[in-house]
Amino acid sequence: MPKVSSLVVPYAAYLRVYEPLAAFPEQERGYWARYARRPDRPSYQDELRRSLADLLPTPPVPVPVHESREAFVLDVDGVVCVCPWRTRLRGWQALGDLAEELPAVVLDAVLPPVVRRQAAQDYERWLARNPDARPWIRTATWQVPLNWFVLVADEEREYVKGAGTVADAGGDFGDGVPSLRYRTPMVQARRRVARGLRALRDAVDEGPLIDGLVDVGRWLEEFHPRSLVELDYGGLVHVLPAGDLEGDHSAADVAEGVEALRRGDGAAAGEAYGRLVERWRAVRDRRSAN
């Protein structure tokens, strides 16, 4: 059996917020300042590997017993910015979505009902003591939600073709593994959300795209205005052919569609939306492929 540390859980994309140290309470700020100087900080795959290890015991551990003290760190124009993992909080939140993702029989086999009930009770007690808690990271499996692309622009796209394999993955850009991500200042992301919502509400009825954009916009409002927003294809790069990745300009398609709606050009908006639907349907179809 391969070691858990060598495994990669590849098919998830991430929306992350990196906040400057000034955004954190003084005691936590000191901890993250010291943490940012550590030379042995974990990579993007390490959190997934640790979560996978928790599923191996019987019964499995769906949510860590203690909250993570790890984070991703960036230097943004000389300012240290931190994206805490908050793995325990995100684990609780993800459990609530599992019923929609998995058939009941599969869900009960993976996580028995008694395990899920105990985790839900723990979350309720914890949330009563921490009502304002929110994660710095959002995760989507087998897709990048279209509303995420509203936050970024095509010129912020960073694609590295790479030369490695799934087994080689585990770090940031430059490790020989393919990568696709966007990074944008928080003020830009919020501005694009506002523009996108105006265009959508003027052109279409309420629906999932508007609801999703409202939700992500409210989430962004929780963070420091000098934060950085990162949309990372994460492990999706390991399931998509290099040619598809290279030609994937979904943020440009979304921007084109929003601008077309603003002009009242329904035909152009429909064409842009059609390209997006076709591209991401092909990705989701791989979920059930042999």
C-alpha cells in the first residue's frame, strides 16, 4: 500500500483569500508572523493528504479533532499575507454538502450515520461559541463554479504547462507540475462582483448564477480590503488534457458574457455562456467515466 503522503486527491479547485497580517488579532498576528518565516511550510497538497489519512481509521474521522494551525503564505508587494487552512471548520461545512453529492448508500458506507451525527452535534456546539467564524478557502469538486470567474480577469491568468505527473504534484508553481490560477486584489474582485450583479439583474430573472454571486460577494466582504483573492484550478489540472488547459479562458468568456448582457446583446451573451457550459460539462462528465 502506498504511503498516504505520496497520494494526491486531485479533482478539486479552490477559491482562497490571503489577508495581510494587520487583519488578524494581535496574538494571532504574532503567531502567523513567526509561521511565515518557517522554511518548512506545507504545500498545497499536504492538507489534502492529511485529510485523506483521517479517513483510513475505522470508524473514519470526518473532521479533525483540533483546528489546523497551518496556512498558505504569500508576499504581496512586500506585505505578508496569510490564508489559514481552517481545516476543521471547512470539514464541518463540507459534511453538510455530502448528502447532495453522494447517494445515501454510498454516503453511509463512507461515513456511517452515527459518525455524521456526532460531527454535526460537535459543529453546532462549536458554532454557538464562534458565530462569526468563516473559512478563508472555498472548495469545489470536478468544476470551477462560474460565479468564481466573475472575480478575476483573463490578464490575471497564470498557466504553467509543467512536465510532471500526478505523483509528482505537491507544491507551488515551478515544481514541474501543470498549474492554472488567477490572482487579483480584493478591491478588484469586489468591484467585478458588483458590476456582474448589476448586469445579471438587469437582464435575467433570479437564478443560481445570481444567487452564487451574491453568496461569494458576501463572503468577500468579510475580509480585509487589502487582501488577495486566488482562484486555483488545483487538482483539476491533472484530469484535463494540456490542450484543454491551454485553451481554457473561462474568465474571458464570463467577462464577455457579462459585458454582452450589459449592452443588451443577448445573442453574444448566449454564445459566451454556451462555450462555458460545453467546457465544464466535459469536465464533470469525467467524474462518471471509467
